[in-house]
Amino acid sequence: MAEDHHTEQALDDIRRLRECLQGILFLDRLKIPELEKLMSAMKKQHVPQGLAVFKQGAPGDVFYLVSKGRLSFWVKSGGVDKKLTELRPLDYFGETALINDEPRSATVKAETDCDLFLLRKSDFKGILMANPWIAGEIQASAARKSEMRKKN
């Protein structure tokens, strides 16, 4: 009986991952083999309310896709923490540190219990950044986010 529950949960996770990936407009450029490779590389992680996913200044080695829950994006400037934005299902984050090979530029905290899908840096670069059109979209998004942080 427990085995059936685990199988059902795994199928639900796969369905949810597919829904999340289909909800990100630029990922429709992935060919089926690329999409399958991406789906098999992504891992689900539950983050309880109140925990930090990562802290500003930490090494950047993972790309995140929000499946469930709400997170907040904080930047410390002049010794003061400032909330910049909130992240919700279908939002993604962590790409700037991976693209620029820099430490995390912000702290991301779980405001509610969250389910995230994670993609390691090597897979991020080998699957997503290997597609020139998708790489351009991700870089443009990272630049917009970076500009937002500078304004605040």
C-alpha cells in the first residue's frame, strides 16, 4: 500500500513539473529530447515556511523553479535587509549566479511551505544555456532582475 502511495506521489510530481515547465513561455522552444533531459535532471525539494533557500553571498550552484508556495527575495544593503519581491508558482530564480559565476546576490526565504524543482549548475548550462534562444531569454531575465536590485 505504501509503495502505491509513493508511485502515485512520483507521478503527481512529474505532472506538476511538466505543468511548471510548460508555464514558462520560453521553454516551449525546447525539443522533446531536451525537455525529457531537463525533466529527468530536475529534483523536487520541499522547503518549510521560514527557512532560507539560500543566503546572499553563498555560492550559486542551483537553478530553482517554484512549484508551490510563496517565497521572498531580500537584499542586504548598508546593514539593512530589504524585501524586493515575492516569488510564486511558475517563477524561477537563481539563474543570475549561474550565468555570471558569482555568489548569490540576494537571500530567498520561504514565506509559506514551498515545493521547488532544482536544476544543478552543470545541467542548467548543458541543457538550458545550450539552446541559444532560451539562453538569450534567461540572460535578459537575469539582466532585468539585476537592474531591479540596483534600483533598490
